[in-house]
Amino acid sequence: MWDVITALLVLSPVVPPVPQHAPQTLWRPLKSLALHLEIVGPHERWIDDYRSELGYVRRHWRELAEAPPLSDCQFLPDAIIVKECRNFNRTFERMLEARSQTVLCRQEAFREMLCETHRLGDIWGLLETATSANQSWVCRRRALTQLRTKLGPEAYYSGSLPPSVPLWRFEAADR
């Protein structure tokens, strides 16, 4: 019975009047529903304020209604690979910034490369957030939503990820 009441509290179009301190019989269904809706993971902490936590679940349930599920992370590279690619992106970006300070010619090309590297870094930063087991489920699902928007639905659902740096800018060295 409490499961149904909790679901109604979350789905209610108006903010329900609930107590700040609630018995465990109210907490269990809220935590179970939040886990099922992929809003609060088992690793996340709850505060001892039922009204606030119910508000949190209600707010994020509405926000994430169209967000991809966490199961989409199964089709992304492993968190370790994402972290390495993100670190490579940051290192490459710092190198470009340093070189742009010393090279006076081709400044426009450096600026373009820096912008491309920054855009790719944004995508890999979202991948890093989405694949991080330490992040809250809300942050991970937001990152998946933003990733789907940046890549486009076709690329997102086919798993077509861009490189972490603009490889098309690399020049082959003559031997």
C-alpha cells in the first residue's frame, strides 16, 4: 500500500504536504522508487528529511523523463579508457595553447584547432561523467542527455564517438 501512496506522491502535480520526519515505512518505498526510476543510486546518501528527499525525487523524475537510461553506458567505452582519452585531450589542449604563444604565424589555424579540441573535450567530459560510477545517477543521466544532444540521436544510438583530439589535423611526417 505504501508503494502506491509513494508513487502518487511523486506523480502528484502539486507539492504534497508531507512530514519532514517520516517513519521507515515511508522511506523504504521512496528509496525503492527512486532506485527503480534511476534517480538515486544505491551508493548515494540520503539526508534525514523526507520532505526534501521526496521533493528531490519529484523534481528529478520530471527533469529526467526523456533522459536516456543508465543502461546506455554499456555501449560506451570503459571509464578507464574515457579517462585516458580525456587526459590526452587536456594535454593536447595545453600543448596547443603553449605553442600558440610561441608561434606567430598560422595563429588562425591554432585557434581553430584549439576550438575543435575544446569541443571534443566537452564530449569526452560528458562521457567521463556518464561512465563514472562515483557520480550521482542524476548527473550521469544529465550527461547522457547532453551527449545525445551534442552527437545527435543517430550517432549516439549507433555508438559513433568522435576522437578525443582532432586527428584530422595531424600531419604525416615525411621520412
